[in-house]
Amino acid sequence: MALSVPLERITREARRVDVRKGVLALLRLLGTLVLGVPYVIAWCLRTLVLCATMLWVAAVAGWRDAGRPRAEGGSGS
């Protein structure tokens, strides 16, 4: 049993396929990875630094408020 390879059909379909679309899609993906991943990492780090700063400022404010002498008498707490 001989195996026949349809070279004409393969050649015709290969010429019909536009390789540039695939290359552009690959370049778009690489560009997204090269620019997007560092952006997301930097955004996460900035958010963590902001959260840590807010916690630190809250702790310092609480420490200072706890060290102040309470006012005697008066209304309220």
C-alpha cells in the first residue's frame, strides 16, 4: 500500500496562510509580558508599601494617644 502525499494541496494551503498574523500575535504577547508583568509587580509592591505605611502611622498615632494623660472630668469620654 503506497502512501500518497497531496503536495499540491499542501503547497496551496501553505501559501494561503498568512504567517505575519501569527508573528504579530506573538509580538503582541511578548510585549504584554515584557511590559505588563513588571507593571503588575510594581503595582502590588506599591500597594503593599502603602498598606504598611498606613499600619505604621496608625500604630504610632495609637501609641501617642495612649501616652497622653487623660483629662479629668468634663463631658464625654
